[in-house]
Amino acid sequence: MMRELKILAVIVVFTLITYYLVEPFAHSQMHKHVEGEGFTYSDLPALTKTGDAVKGKELVMGAAACTGCHAITKEGMAAGMDPAMAAQSYGVNPPDLSNAGVVYDAKFLAALIKNPAHALKVEHKFDAAKGKMHPMPQFYGAGGDIDQEIADIVAYLQSIAPKAEELTSEQAYKLACGGCHENRYAGWTQVGQTPKFKKKQDELKFNLAKADYQDALTKYMGKLPPDLSIYIRSRGEHYIKTFVEDPQAYLAGTAMPRVGISTAGMEKVIEYLEDSGDAKRHERESIGPKVMLFTLVFALFAFLWKKELWSKLH
Amino acid sequence: MTKTNRRAFMGKAFSAVAGVGAIASLYAMKKSWDPLPSVKAAGFTTLDMSGYKGNELVTEKWRGKPVFILKYTPEMIASLNDDQKTRVIQIGSDYFMVTLGLCTHLGCIPGYNPDEKSFLCACHGGTFNVAGEVTKAPPPRDLDIPPFKINGTTLVLGEEGDEYKKLLEDGKTLRV
Amino acid sequence: MAHFTKATGLQDWFNQRLATDIVSRVMATEYWIPKNINFLWAMGMVLVITFVFLLVSGIILMMYYQPNVETAFDSVNYIIMKEVEFGWLWRHVHGVAASIVFLIMYIHMFTGIYYGSYKKGRELIWISGMLLFVAFSAEAFSGYMLPWGQMSYWAGMVITNIFSLGDLHLNGLVEWIRGDYVPAQAFLNRFYMLHVLLLPLVIIVLIALHFATLRIPHVNNQEGEELDFEEEAKKYKSGDKKGSKVMAFANDFLSKDMLVVSIFMILFFYLVFYNYNFAMDPVNFDPADGLKTPAHIYPEWYFLWSYEVLRPFSTNIGLIAFGFAQVIFVMLPFLDRSPNAVPAHKRGAFQIWFWVLLADMIVLTAMGKLPPEGIYSTIGLISVLLFIALWIVLPFITKMEKKL
């Protein structure tokens, strides 16, 4: 018995050493580890003003001209162009701002409105000095205190957005990721959720719009942003969170902008990705303990049977 | 308990535990064999009943099978007896024959003759009348009526509405 | 017409027609196993059970997997993982079992090496076992192609490239194996055929052969003692179960087999539900892309030592070293020149040889996963040279052993 335990110990030790070297250790050597900041966006200036949502609405419709490109369907303002056409004009479809107030971080929104390329961390690609302008123009102010005006705009966006607890995973993904990233397992394309097609022509029209959009997006980004269906399995939650927080930290020089997502928005995006890439996790978590219990019972009965039979052998 | 009995008992007890595991595995295997959710979801066809013309047979598709939609003209309605009228489906002020387009003999698709207002199955010569009732062997029963539900002017095949349930109860069709 | 009598019961009915009594005695109730063994002797049964798990889960996966380059990835990661009831469970069982079976095989192999269970009449057990290792390796490789992820594609590309045999430039052979210039539809389909039909048949035949080669020599024991099985069997059958040096396979050893299997199952299902990424590498969750090589390509853990043997050298030397490494284990019964079939701890230098080999295989495995740079490639090179040296030295150190 003692000898068997010694043998088992030897096997366990060698197996664990091998496992450690091949898995955690090797992966730490192959992949950079980025700790992340928890979406504090410490490089962006803190917010100093309290915004007035009513004034913000005037600015959004007026001097800031947001609705020139951005739909705000919640307030009855539809998009000016269909997604494919918008992508051909701007590279990507300017997102609908109905939920922006909750999905994006407030500090980020303020910095974005003032200087999009800087907040998005794509100045390496869009350098004003070199004449390469970001498709989203910056807000130069409406004549008053620009920081106050920006605070008003952000306050307005927050006022029309749902509360964090009411935000759905679809809303979060669609806004924060869906303009560039398809998710075919969830039926999401850059031109919208794939509907049930009645006629072949409808299907062809939809796929044509999608192809046109993806062509424009590829031209804009340099490469088609990947489909995120199963990223939760291929990259994992930590990588995704820290990557979204700052893509440049992992892939310096990448065309992917810093998303500027809020913690609430990120939680919901992770949920969306888990639903598309790890849909059966609840079932797995519920069945797991039951199966483990069964194996313990099985082992107990095997032991009792063995003990009975072997009592006559010694 | 004697030693031998205890041994045999423990052996049987262990086998029983193993058996429980085997049954649980078989259950999971059976569930894996079940039709997929996407297959079951595709089992409904919605038809807009406003576009059909009288005495013009249209073949729609439901669960991969052909479905005959035949709109009755006033003359065709007048020619039906009371028994046949129970098989008619009324949608608004229109009347239809709605059946599977499969001969109840061995599943070939019967052809419709609008002049004679009857169906003839080319495979073995079975015939059906304008109400879908079998009029010549070998088909053993009338054309089957698929599950349907009336929603205003649309018909949803695959759902069981009250009219369909009544047809089942009265034995006018088998469940397909 | 042979003579048949009225059966005295169901057992007698079958026995008259199938000789089931003799089969039962020879294969189970009078198959004598030495008592002086430990739980490592149960690894064979653990392998059988794991193989059964692979067969059953594989059969269910086959109901939904589509061996088509356009749909394979989604048939696994969407249909099986999301749509099929318990599909995720069978996929996890299959992936984890495919990985863990090699751990058990290595334990089983090294048990055989330690106790000298390849010597003196047991050479064919060893050889058939090594053939099984090769067959399982081919089965694992072919299976890995099927999800058609990035690792599937690039592993397929790299491993088939080996067959160009370095400076021989046998590109025609490589294209013939693939059925195309690159791993594509033809490649996927034929490896699907190998994985679900041909190789499983070969494995089943080899398992039968492996059992057959074991039956006459009987299982070894912890001291390497040569037992008079007839004599010990007589004692057992006459009722002296305590005094006999043997026990019956059924149900004595079988009950211990089941106990070891049950403990294995605790580990196995823990991995299936809670810790499965080691068996289903994240890189393979990217769909195959022939125009983009992943930053890090590596085989599954059980091939890493082999992979590392190939890496430190120039192409031709590497291939020779690789070929050597695949074949040399088979030669063990003939390279070990010692007359003693006893456990390693009684064999002096061989005991050191054993532990050094084991440690070296682990170092090779680790280096095979790490990027081939800096200190890792140095350690890798030393480990490969040590591996080759160990096998060259084996005939000499074993020849020097005194007969015990």
C-alpha cells in the first residue's frame, strides 16, 4: 500500500511538472501579459464640468452636427444612409448614438468629441500634420467654454441611454463592436442582424450589402476585422478585456481603435461573446458537479467490491 | 452475511452503480440524436392566403413536403356535400382545400385536372376528388391535412389551431 | 453433424455451440495474474476504457461533423457545441480523452521499461504495444485535422512537408499524400477516412494482437520472479487462495482494475468539465487560413518530445534524428543485452538510465513547446544529444550487468 502511494506520488509529481512546463510556463513565455487598468483610461484628462443635457441636445442637433453622420433612433433621428453606403463614404458606419451614453466611458466620450484620433489611439494612422484626417471631425466648440459644451453633449447622451442594469448584451455588442466585427454564430453582420429570408432576392440583396460593406471596411482598416463568434474560447476573457481597453498594448501599430468602452458595456459585451462562443456554459456548470459526485460514488463502490474480493487473497 | 454473499452483493452493488452511469450516458446519447433546434424552428410555413386564384392548384412547401392549396370557386363550393364541407378551410370569405400533396398510398405527388376537378396519382392510378377524398384504390385514405392555424388572412402550417384540432378529433385526418 | 444434447440451461446452450466455458476460463476466471503487482498493472484497462470513451463520443460526433473545408469548423463549433443536445459534452470528452490517453500510454510504456516487461518471451507484447503507440499517434494526428482550425491546417502542412525528406525534395510524394498542392478538401476527406474507419480498425486488431501476445507469457510481476503458473493455479483452485502466488483475472484483478479506472475517471471528468484548454488548444478556435501562419505552431503535448528532436538540427540531420527517435523504442528488447528480467532498481546502471531517460523526455517535451530561441534551444540541443547518447549507451551498460 505504502509502495503504491509512493509510486502514485512519483507519477503525480512528474505529470504536474510536465503540465506546468508545457502549459502555464510555456504560455507565459509565448504570450505577452498585459495587466490592464480596469477601464480607468488614465491617459485621458478627468472630467471637470457638470453637463446640462438640455443644452447638450441643442449642441448635438446644432453646432456639434453629430446627427449629420450619426443616427439617434431613440430620439427619432434615422441614419442618413444605409450601412453599406455609409461604409463606402466613411470607411465604417457611424454608430447610432442611442446607447452611447452607457456603453462608452464618459471620460472617453469627452476626449473623443474633442479629438477623435487621439482618444481612439489611432494617431499613428490619422496624422493631421500629414494631412490624413480621421473620418470623424473634431468638435471645435460652439463659441463658449468648449469643455462645458462637451460635458453638456455627454450629459445628453447619458440622459437618453438606458441604465446600466437595463443595457442588453445585444445593444452593447452592436454599438461597441458590431460596426466592424461580424459574429456569425449570433447572426450578426456589419449591416445588421441576419433576418429570415422569404425570397431569394432578399437574401441576395442582404449579402450584397454585406459584401460591399466589408470591402469598404477592409479598405479603411487594411484588413477585415475578424469574426468574433468564438473569440471567448480562442482568446479568453482576460485577453479580450485588456485588448479592448488598449489594442496598442498587444498589437502596436494596429488599425483597431481604442473602443473607449465602459465597465458596464464591457460586461455586456463579454456576455454576448459567451453566448455566441460558449453558449452551453450554464449546462456545463450545472452538470459538472453531478458527474463528479457520480464518479466519487462509483469509486467508493469499486473500492468496496475490491476490498471484499481481496480479503480472501491475503 | 457470509463472506461469499457479501462479495456477490458488493459485485452486484458496483454493477448497479455502473448501470446508473450507463443509463445516464444512454439518455444523453438519445438526446444528442434528437432533431436540432434549427430543424424544429424551420418546421413552420406562413402563407398569405389572399393571392390565390379559384381552381388553380398551387403547391407550397412545408417541412420539405409539398402542400396543395386549392382555392374553391363558388361552383366548386356548391358541388360539395355536407361531409366534404367539413374538410374545407375558410379564411375570411374564401374557401380552400389544404392538404399534403402526397398520395396516401406510397407518397407520389398526384396531378390535378382543373377541368375534371380531380386528382390522379400517376404511380398506381389512385384518384381523389375536389375535396381531397379518395375515389379509387389503391390509396387507403383521403389526402392528409397538415396542422394549420388561421391568423387573419394568413395560414401558419405546423401550428395546431382550433379548426385543425377539430378535424383531428372528428377523424377527418391523421396527424402528419 | 457434431453431437448436441438437450441443454441444461442457458449457459450450457451457449457452451455447446460456442465453447463459452473454455473461453471464460482461459480469458477470465482461470487467467492467472501474479499477486505481486501494483496499480500500474491496471493501466492497460484504463487505456481500454479511454479507448471506449473515444469510440462512443466519436460515434456521436460523427452524426454531425461535416468533413468539408467550408463547413467543418462550424459543424464542430456551432452545430455540435451549440445546437446538439450534450454535443459540447461529447466534444469535450473526445478532446480530453484523446490527450489523456497518451499520458496513460506513456505511464504504461515506462512501467514496462522499468520492470523489464519486454524481455524473455515478452518481446512481442512490447512490439505490438509500440505499434499501438504509432497507430494512436496517427489516429490523434488525423483527428486533429478535422476541426479545420489554424492548428489543424498548419500541423497538416508541416507534418506532410516532412515527407519531402529534406534534400530529397520529394514534393511529388507530399502532393500525393495531400491529394492537392496544399491541405485542402482532398486532404481533409482522406484524413477523415483514416480517422473514423481505417485507423480504428487497425487499432482494434492491434489491441487483440497485444492481448494475444500477453496471454502465454502472462503478466509480469514487481520482482520479475518467474512463476510456475500451473503450480500456483492448483493451489488457488484447491482453495488455498491466501497461499497461492496468483489470483484470477476475473473477478480478482478485474475488481482492482475497476478501482483504478474509477479513480482515473475522477481525474478525467474533472478535466472534461473544468480544465480542458490543454486538450483543446485556443489557436485551433481560429478557422483555418492558408495565408496566415499562427505566431506559435506546436503539436499537442504528447508529440512535443518528438518535435523537439527534429528542431535543433539542419533539415536532413533533423529528419534522421526524428526517424531514429520514432524507431528506437521498438528496438528496446534487442538493445537491452542484460540476461535479467527484473525491476530497474535491481539493475544498477539501468536504473540510472531509466530515470535519466524519463527526465530527458520531460525536458524535450517542455523545450518542444517553448520558442526555439536562446537558452531554450541550447537546452533542447543538449537534451536531444543526451537522448541519442542514452540509446547508444544502452547495449553497453546492459551487457555489463551480472546475471542475478
